[in-house]
Amino acid sequence: MWTAIRLNKMRYITLCRKNNNGLRIAMIILFALMVLCTFRPMDTIDTDNYYEYYLAANVKEPVPELSYVVVSIFWKNVIGGVLGFRCVMLSYYILTFAVLYSLLRKASNPLMSLLIFFSFAFSLQICIQVRAPLANMILLSSIEDIEHRKIKSHYLKIFFASVIHTSSIVFVVVYPALRFLEKYRSKAVMYGLPVFAAAAARAAASSIELIVNYGVRIGISGLERFSIYFLPKYYAERINPFNRISIILVLIYYSFLFFVGLKKMNTKEITYLIIIAYSIFFYFVGYYSIALIGYRFPESLNLILIFAIPALFKHIARTRNNRMVCYTMLFIYLILINNQYETIPTILSCLRLA
């Protein structure tokens, strides 16, 4: 019996090693899939938009962002045509892969983190988007700077991420929120944070909608395009406070407080909870009014689950029975997420294998 427990413990340790062969093989597969995604059909979601941005790239009018314009102009001049556009996508994916690999090497359980990444992030980020994956990986790398109090480096990474994708600017509130919770850390504050986020979202959604509608009415230039953010049917149908992803976010948040405890959590883990609460805030902003924001911002912020779930399991899975429970929960999580985001069909459709 003791031999079996010892062997089981050794298998778990092997899974958590940062330089094991399994991680290398998984990363090679990931890189191959990312390269294949650069050759996805032009009629897939968002790809046609990126191609139009590529064709219209102009430094004087940097749309969507200056970084994308610069990369597009470079490859248009070097190769041009559709192949140049593929090189633009490949450039972003190579950088995304490099940052993700550096993050996984430092993760508590790299293979589990990679599995969670595949569960929803690959289909939502890699298969559909180009700029956002790189920006989000840079934002995730900035969390380590918070832990080591490298604040200048933290905000510099947010700046670079914002140059790649402007939505990254929302990350600036994470460190001030952490400082606030460090000063006023209590069970009441931490347990009430998701509830406060959901309540604040109602006021924020109403205020933003009121300001935008008033601005459009008096003719402020540029505000008309914000009308697309208000309750598009496709996004509104997917935002529900009782759907799978929102339930998982709340479950992970309170599991940290219940199983780990506020006193035992380190700075990085508290930061995870802040980002989860922040995601809940944007999610309810979408639920109350601005559906597109409620869908797109949490889509990026929820990448924190890649590291939050393994960190939680590290605290819980100290015995054989607990490990079995944890991996059963992980299996159920992967099934729920796959059904929510149609992960496998999205990947296969993107690669034209379905």
C-alpha cells in the first residue's frame, strides 16, 4: 500500500516538473497547431476583418492598433498579397508562443495549465484572433512583476500590451486593487468582492450607456461606433449569470477562500482573485447592457484560470483522495468548458478538418 502511494506521489511530482518531456511534446503540438492556424480560411470569424486591416494599413491612421499597422506594412513591402498577411499572423503567433512557453516553465503544474489553455483559450484566442493572444500573454507575465514588486516593469508590460490591443488598458486597476486589499484585507471584504463587482457593474453599465447615448445625440464625433457594443444578439444570448463559465469563476474564487484561506494565500494568488472578480464585473456589465464588452473582456481576463486552477489544486491535492477529487473536477471542468465554447468543433472548423 505504501509503495502504491509513493509511486502515485512520484507520478504527480513528475507531472508537475517544469522541464519534463511531456511538456515539450505538448508545446511542439501547440506550436504546430498555431502555425496551421495562420493558414486558416479567409472566411473564418474575424480573419476577413484582419485581412482588410492588413490591406488598409496606414501609419497616419493606425487602425486597429499601431503595432498591427507596422507589422502589416513590413510584410506587405517584403512579400505582399495573401502570403504577406499569413506572415503577419505567424509573427504574432510566434511571439505569443514564446511568451506562453516562458510562463508555463514557471507554472506550478505546466501540463495542467496547458490543458486548461487548450480547453477554451486556443479556440477563442488562437483560432479566431491575432493580436489579443499576444497582448494577453504579456499581461499574464506582468503578474509576476506584481509579486516581486517590480511596478515599473508591470506597467511597462501593460503599455506594450495596450499598443498591441487597446483593451489591455483595463489591467491598470489590478495593482491598485491589490494594494487596497493588502491594506484592508478581511474575510468580509474578500467574500463580498464578487457580489460588489456584480452590483457595481449595474451602475457602470447604466452610466456608460447614458453617456454614450447623450454624446451621440449631441453629435460628438466617434461615439456612433460604440452603438455596436449594446446588446448585439449573438453576444447577448451567451451572457447569462447562471451559465457554465460564470459558475466556474465563482466556484474557483470561493474555493480559494474556503480551502486555502486568506492568511495562507500569497500575493500572486490574491491577484488571481482580483482578476477573477474583475472578470465578473465585466461579465455583469455585459449582462445588464453592454453585451460585447461583457463577452470580450472576460474572454481575456479568464485566461488567469490557466494558472489559478493549478495553484488551487496544489493547495488541495496533498493526499491521494484529494488528488482524485481534483482531477475529477478538472475533467468535469473541461467537459463544461468544451460545451460552452464548442472548443473542439471550433478548432476542427478552423483547420478545415470537420
